[in-house]
Amino acid sequence: MKNITLIKLGGSVITDKDTPYKAKISVIRRLAKEIKGSGITSLVIAHGSGSFGHTSAVKYGGKKGYKNKWGIAKVARDAMEINRIVMDTLIDEGLPAVSLRPMSMMMTSKGRIKKNLFEIIEEVLNQGLIPVVYGDVIWDKAWKSTIYSGETTLNEIGIYLSKKGYKVNKIIQVGQTDGVYDLQKETIPLINKKNWDKIKKYLFENKRADVTGGMQHKIENALKIAKIGINTFLINGNKAKELSNAILGKSVKGTIIRKN
Ligand code: IP8
């Protein structure tokens, strides 16, 4: 069975979220070095859009289509821009990465995938290359277009590859925190279907915690793919070595989301 690791570089880690169109080149470079240094080459990488795609997305709307066609054109261009920066850095650091544009690889209806060309991912992997996908605007049968996050694309690729007989070792989500924090700002080391309801209540429903709905969504999606045996690790990309340790299965300070 072919083993594979999936890595998502969060938009908040690779860009300065407060400054439109500002990439954190030194962070991207360090993360690329950590990936390279791990020696693992059987990988799919996704990245977020951060202050690139999200700047135009906020201006034009985007989850359910756009106010006008410039929304599609500009978000698509901005998403490609940060991808270009990530690709340059990965390749400079010696990773044979190939960019695969989600807009040309997937179609949805009401935000749910109806068609994909993920066979291309397998082909790229078979040729010893590293496929890279990213948060993008893609075509939607009902809404014309939709914003599709890099993370959701990666999860879908994980499900596809599992069905095709790959052993998806794990998904590593590189964010800005040491995983999910409790109300005392301590990392919750494990979330599974048994403890999730309790955690969700005190973290997200009492509104006292400094955590966003985005994190809840992330955890729920991770729990869904945990059902088919793919574990997700949420780790801190601002701390050196966390990514390489997570890739190599060494101990990291983060949250693991798994079935049990
Ligand atoms: O940053 C959003 O993707 P994400 C994509 O992975 C755009 O959530 C273009 C805003």
C-alpha cells in the first residue's frame, strides 16, 4: 500500500492577515525546509489564501457567487499570486512541487463537489512529484462560482486517495496556535467523537472562548474524515520544527483529531 501524508499550510501562517497581499516569505521558506529535511516525498500540499484571495473575496462576496464577474477574475488572480510565491519557495528549497489549480480540477453544486479530476493527483504522485493545491474560486452549477478552501480540497483528496488504495497517514494542518485551546489557553491534546460534544459546548456555545466558528468547522470536517481512519493534526507553524516533527511522527504540541 502506498503511504501518503497531506499537509495544509494555513493562510494565516504564510501571509500577514492584517496587511493585504503580504506573504511571510521567511516562514514559507522555513516550512519548506522542514518538509524537505523530513526526507518524506510522498506528499500532497495545500495552502490557504490569507490576505491574498481573502482581500478580494471580502470585497466582492464569494461563497455563493459574486456581485459581478470581476469578483471571480480578481479572486482567481490573487489566489494564484500567493500560490506562485509558495511554488517558487518550495522549488527553491529542492521540493519537486507542481501546482494544480482547483478552479480547473473541480466543479461543485451548492458548494458540494460534483466533478473532479483527482486522477491527475495520482498521476503526479506516480511520477514522483508533489501536487500542490490551494484555496481558490471554483465553478459551481447552482451559484456560478464558490470560494473553496485549500483545506476542504485537501480533505477531498484524502478521501479520494484512500478509496484508491493509498494509506493516508495523516493530515497535518499548520496554523497559528498549538492546536485547539481550552478556556485556560491550554492545548486540548485529543478530540474524538466521544469528547467532541462536551468540548463543543464549553468552547463554542458559551461564547466565552476566544475561538472562531472557523475552528469548529475545521474540527467537524476532521472528525468526518477520521471516520475513514484519517487522523488530523493541528499544529503551530510559527514554531520551528513542529512541522518536521509532525511529519516524522515525533511528539508535537498540538491537537490530534481522530475517531477514538
Ligand atoms: O484560505 C480561501 O481558501 P482558504 C480561498 O484555504 C480564497 O480558506 C480564494 C479566498
